[in-house]
Amino acid sequence: MALYGIYGSHTVEACPLNNRSIAEKVAALAVSDMAGAGLKNKINQILGQYHSALEHTFVWVVDAEDPHRIEQFCIDSGVASFNSIKIVPLITFKEGVLGRIKEAHGL
């Protein structure tokens, strides 16, 4: 399992709350394109989707095989058509951060 964060943001004008054509894209995305684009691009699981509506930002946590496939997933699903996207590898606090601290310092 490889965890990645997909961080996105859009302008107020491109917000689905304010823009009918983008709202229609998001509604269609929720129904069909997301699952197909995820399977095609080897997204094993979307573990969480968190949004801050009035900040016009989001973070999705995914289990995926390759960050380049996540990039293609964002393009294929349409998410990248109205958001700027940043893909970041993630580790858990307990296993990743604490494990590395213990290893580095012999704790």
C-alpha cells in the first residue's frame, strides 16, 4: 500500500457552488467517471475525500501504485480541469513518523 494525498484548489469563479457547468461536471463525476478512472489508473482505494468549500480546497487520500497514474486519474476524471493539483506521498504518524524517530534515535 502506498498512500498519497491529492491536494487541490480552484478559484471562486471555478467553484461548483458558483459555476453551473462545473457543478454539472462534479455531479457527473460522482456518478460514473470517478470509479472508471480510478480502476483504469490503478487507484486501489480512495480512503478519504475532505473539502473546505469556502477555502476552495480539498485533500483526497488514496492508496495507489504510482503518482504518475494518480496524475492521469486526475486528468481522466476531470478533477484537473478546474483545479490545480499537487500529489504528495504520505506516511502514517504512528508507523511512519514515530517508527522513523525510534529507528533514528534508538528509542
